[in-house]
Amino acid sequence: ETAIGRELAAAELIFDYSSYGAKISALEPFVGYSGALELHKLTIEALDVEQFLIFVAKTDDGRVLDEELCQKMMLLPASVNGNSDNVAGLDEILKAEIKKKVEIVDVRNGQFFEEEVLKLDNWSEDLKKGLEQEIKEIDKQIRQARRDSKLAASLSDKLKHQKQIKQLEQSRNKKRRELFDQQDRIDAQRDELIEKIERKLKQKHETNTIFAVKWSLR
């Protein structure tokens, strides 16, 4: 519990809608009502550390105020009445709000994972196409060198073309090995990414109460 929370413990916030000077249609049905209001800080540790402020509130007769309504109410002028009954528990509402935030973070992290895998896949595909094109070009040069060797009249020319063919075949074999090595490297990076994200997706979260008060809207 924070210093603000201790200061407002067992207090009542009296919100003055009539003094706000502007119309907030969503709040008008709650004028004359009172209830419980809490503000919590939610910290979620997953791929990153994220923090959220969560308002939860309800009227004394059980009507739930969503976060947007709570935020609108907090815009109003307010006074503090230090003599109030204990705040009614809002645990179930808070649990539902925490679940929503956790799901939002989970979906966003899932999108991040898909984007990172797609980057690896695109890189792999571009690399593969580039090396395969180089191999095709070398194959073309080898075929031409073989034709030139057949057409060569002298033994020295034939030998020259055969040496060229041997060099081209060595170059082609090197490119093929490079293709396999690069693919293995990309597969290893994908495995590393998956392991890293799996470790971080052991999601932890904690909630700290900033304040919990009674409220009245007048």
C-alpha cells in the first residue's frame, strides 16, 4: 500500500459533479449514488516489464463502474471525508480487470513472436534464393565450358577448359555448402529465439494498491 493509500484509508471521496462546469453524460446516471473505489498498479513481467493503473469501482447496490467511468469521475472536483466505513471488497472485479490486461500483453507478445519468426523466414528465403541463383549461374558456366572443351581443337585448349570446369565445380560445391551452413545457422537462431521467448513467457504479475476509498457523487 502506498502513502496515498494510507492517507485515504477509511476515507470517502465526495465528487462534486455540479461544480465541474461541463457535461459528462456517462456519469449523470450515477449522481446521488455512492460506493467503493480502488486504484491498483499492476506490474506484468514477460518479454518486457509493463505497468498498468487499474481502477475498479461499484455502487453500494452492486452496479459496476468500468475504468473509463472511474477515470471520468476522477476529473471532478472532490473533497475528502475522513470518517468512512471500511471499503467493500472489489476482488472479483479486480481479478477480471487483471485477466484482461494479462491477455492484452499475451496477445501483443504473440504478435511480436510472429513478427520475429517472419523476419527470420524472410531472411532465410532471400538468402536461399540468392545462393540458388548463384549456383544456377555457375551451372550455366560449367555447361558452356564443357561445350567449349568439346569444340576445342588443341589439347592445351581442352586442358584449359577442363581446369576452368574444375574451378567452377569447386565454386559450386562451396556455394552449396554455404547454403546448407546458412540454413543451419538460421534454424539455430530460430531455436534460440523460441527458447528465449519461452523463458520470458513464464509470466509473472503483481498488484499494489494505491488507494481504496468510499465515494459519493453529488
